[in-house]
Amino acid sequence: MTKTRHQFRTALSSGKLLQLPGAFNPLVARAIDRAGFDGVYLSGGAFSASLGLPDIGLTTLDEVAGMARAIAAQTNLPILADADTGFGEVANVARTVEVFEQAGVAGLHLEDQVNPKRCGHLDGKELVDLPAMTQKIRAAVAAKTDADFLIMARTDARATEGVTAAVYRAKAYVDAGAEAIFPEGLMDESEFATFRAEIKVPLLANMTEFGKSPLLSKKQLENLGYNIVIYPVTTLRLAMNAVVDGLAAIKRDGGQAGLIEKMQTRTELYDMLDYESYVARDKTLAFK
């Protein structure tokens, strides 16, 4: 894992835009890996939804870290984890870093919302005061044992205080030790450009669907000088739309025969699961 984190750090400084689709379970992470992406994003919003919960800070550190650990076991890609507000105050933030580091992820981001938090692209958010957030960042940086473990700070200030205030907060977070910045809820391309002009550490762009930010292309984000782009809930939305449509068809038609061509085949699934390697291992280990 130390090697993966180091490679992630190197890639962040390469000038290349790293694309990290969201994985809401380990099998999706395998698909992301096979598709040739640069890393995996563990989204708090997608993970909450997969549990049937809204993204308002209801998931626990153990739940999210458990999923992070399960995903890390299925891919060698770097994983960036959404740690929400750190699952508590300063001491909790320090433990969060320790637990996520042990889970095998490459880094995490902390946000400056008040708990209970809200999805970054919804209205009605409240921010913690600046000293409280910078204290959390300092605690997070101090808690890590691997120098390559990335501590990223997310600011939701654009929605409540405007771009200028969001940039001011981001600079304070960098001064406190944040090694990358995630400006949430930017409204247009010029605001993305403003952050790039003002912030000197790596920047993350959130290309979530149905949100406040325009869906910029890889080329556009490269031209803007961004370092990471996440597609946090895309795979969940694709999957759930297919599930809902499929269930409606079964209810309507009385069976799934008309859906077969839309399904991943047994062969394709077993290939993704590396099924044959388990069969071979079983044969090797079985007592004669």
C-alpha cells in the first residue's frame, strides 16, 4: 500500500488529470480497475445510498472504513475516501486518519460542514468556523504515519459565503497542512479557474450529476489545471436505473427473458471475480 500511495502522489504532481469513478462496493471497484481508470473514489453519498440512507452523516467510521478495506482488498488502484466531517471532533479526526490508513486507502478528504452535514450540492448547509476546521486538519496531518497518505480538505463555502470566501478558507486549510483541496459546488468554469489561479496545491473537481457544477469534460479540466476528477455517484445511478427498469419489465412481462441481452453474463461475472483462480486454489489445498 505504501507503494500505491507513493505512486498516487507522483501522479498528482505529474500534470495529468487523474480520473476516479466512485465505487459503492468492491465489485464495482474491480470494474473501475479493469476499465483502466487512475483510481477509485469511495463516496459517502453513494455508500450511504447503498445502505438505503440519505447523505446526512448517518454512516459511522466503522461502516465506511469497513467498505474501504473491502475495496482495497480487490484493487491495487489508489483509493480516495470521503471521510465526511471526520466522524466527530479533533480526537475523532485523528482516529479516523489512523483507521483509514490501516484500511489501505491512499488518502481521505475532510469537509468543513457542521454535523449533521448535507450533500454538497444541496442548499441549507452550515459551516464550522475557520479555527475549528484548521484544528481538524492539523490533527489529521499529525495523525498519519505514512508521509504519502494524502490529507485533502473540502470546503463547502461557495454555497453559503461565495467564491472569495471559499478561496480564503482553502488557503487557510493549506496553511494548516492540507495537501490538496476539494472546492465543492462551484457554479461555472470561471470559478474552477479562480481556484486554480489562487490555490497552489492539487485540486479536485467533483463531476456529480444533477448538481450545481457544470459537467466539464476531461479535456476542459485538464486545460483548467485540475489534478483529480471524481464521478462519485455515477456507477450507483447507472446500476440503480438499470435495476428499477429491469424490475418494472419483470413485473410487466411476467419474467426476465426480454432482459437477458442487457445483463452481464455468468461468464463475464465469473471472469471479473477471477472464479477459476479460486477453483484452482481449492484443488491445490484440498486434502486427498
